[in-house]
Amino acid sequence: MYQRNGPLNPPPATTEGAGRKSSPSTVVLHGRRLLVARAAWVALAALTVGLFVWSIPVGYEQLSTVCEGYAGCDFLRLLPEDGKVLKRLGLSVGSYAAYTVALSIVSVLGYWAIGAILFWKSSGHRVALYASVALVTFGTVQADTLHWLAEAYPGLDLPVALVYFVGEASFFVLFCVFPDGRFVPRWTRWAAAAWITYWLLDSFFPNWPLVISAPLFLCLISSLVVAQIYRYRRVSGPVERQQTKWVVFGFTATIAAFVVVLLIGWLFALTQPGIPQFLIYELSITALYLFPLLIPLSIGVAILYHRLWDIDLIIRRSLVYGSLSLVLTSVFSITDTLLQSLFFFITGAEQSLVPTFGSVIVIAVGFQPLRNRIQGGVDRLFDRLVGSDKTSESLQ
């Protein structure tokens, strides 16, 4: 009987390039080892979920109070001038706290969902199980509410530090062994050991000198990028390359989306000075919580479902329409500002829909030619960097 090969059961090795072969993507756990691994996952997940749920009312209480000054104020808490802006808009500090806590919950649930799916469907595969642990813990600490829980209940300081340590350390090590479970190149073992030591000190002994921690952090992140490039170009076969592309796409899309949001906020602050700076800042915070969900999603797809979609076509489309949206937004903001100034000079009216309508016409006329030029540039760049030997697919 024919059995379809799944992403965690790859087909037999095939020759690629200069004699390279696709290696098995995972190591499978059996018997007692699998039982112990699953029990450890359940225990750690229960601790993580319990601490986060406990931290929600504590976080809401912290966010419901306005800082008395700038010194020692958490970046999520409101400054005195922010509270005044909320009052002018008819909103309360409590509504801000509820919104921010809701964002935290949505963000954490996104990581938990992907981690739970990996555990449920593929916990016997070592990479999938490890990725599940990393996503559940790392996603929880990104909400940044656990430290308030530790401050409110000093007895919980040790378990909170443990979750922070496991989350931050495991996420880095995941990419030292992704996607096939091996440390490639071999020196990534030392990078992983250094990263674990870094977060061990930062989680349990957080007052060590910044002059040491900052350069070490940057060097280790850079080494991880170098290692993944080496793995992709020298070691990975076709299956592993597809998985790597998915994860790189998730990280790149997250960074690009956040940069676009920051740019849009900057353009509005420049062209629409009447908009309160607090609202622009809140837009950035929302992006900071929601867009990183593309990362666990890309990891889950890379491990389980990477063969269901053509990642090359998705990358091309994302580059084309992302660049197009960014350019058109910038053109619209600049054109609208210039036409509003010209209209004010001619008629004396401060605001009018006529310049805005003119800006829309400019965007409509330039849409298709600009799209074609961007698509041509993206196709050439993509084929040069990725080395695709296929004819670029149409994005029509």
C-alpha cells in the first residue's frame, strides 16, 4: 500500500548540487524516553500557564496606575501626560490596562496554540517536541507580565526566573539545531553553551555588568545568523532548505511589518500633528505584540506543513505587495501634505477633501506601473539570492 510521505517522514535522500544529500529531518523518541519527555513537557507547561494566568490580574493592576515620574517607569505603564491624553479622548486608564492585557493574552495564546499543536501531532519527534517547549515558554515571557508577579509575590521569584531562563535559552538553542536536530556547524555547541550561561546569569543573577552582557548578546545572535547561512548553503538538502525558508520568512515578515508600522506612525506624526503622540505609540505597541505571532506560525508550518504551500511564491508576493504598500503609503502622505498646503495657499481653507481626492488619483494612476517595476526587481533579486532555477511565477 502506498503511504504518502509527510514533512516529518521525508522521502529517501536525493542528490542535490555537488553530491549533497537531504538528511533526515528529525530524531524519533520511543518508549521510556518519550514518556519522560512528555511528562517533563506537561510539568513545565503547567507551571508556565499557571504563572501567566496568575500574572494577569497583577499586570492589570500595574497598568491601571499612572507613573508619578519618568524614573523607573516600565515602558508599558502610562506617563502623566499619557493619562491626560486618555482623559481628553474620553477613555480611562482602566480601558488602557484592559486593552494592553488583552494584547498580552492574544500574543501568549498564539505561541501556546502552535506549541500545543506540535506536541499533540509530533511529540515523538525530538525537534518538534523541543520546539513546542521553546514556543510555550518563550511566548509566555514575551508578554512581560511575569516580572510584576514576582515583584508582588517574592516567593514566586524562583519559578518565574526558571520560566524566563528556559524560554530565552531554549529559543536560541532551537535555531542551533533547526531543522534536523544536529548542531551545524559544530561550534554552535559552544554558542549554545554561552547563550545558556548568559541567560542563567541574567535570570538568576540579573545585576551583572551591561558592558559585558550587551556585546556578548549581539555576538551570539550574529553567530546564529552565520550558522544558519552556513547550514543552508553547505549542508541542507531540499527539504531542510524549504523549512529554513519558512522560518526566515516569519522573522523577516515580522521585522518588516513592525518597521512599516513605525514608518506609518512617523509619517502621521509629521503630516498630521494633531494626532496625539500617545496614539501613535500605542499603534507601535500593538504591532509589537501581534506581528511576532508570525514567528511561531512559521516554525509550526516549517515543521509540520511546509510542503503544502510554495514558500518561494509566498516570499515573492510578500516582497512585492509589502514594498508596494510601503511606497504607496509614503507617496499618499507626501502628496496629500503638499496638495493640502497648495490648496490652503490658493483658497485659505485649512482642510479639504479635494487634495485628498487628488492624492487618491495619483495613487490609482501610478499603481500598476509601480507594481510592475517592483515585481521585476523582486524577481531578479530573489533569483540571484536564492538561486532559483525555475522561471519566476506570475503574480497576476
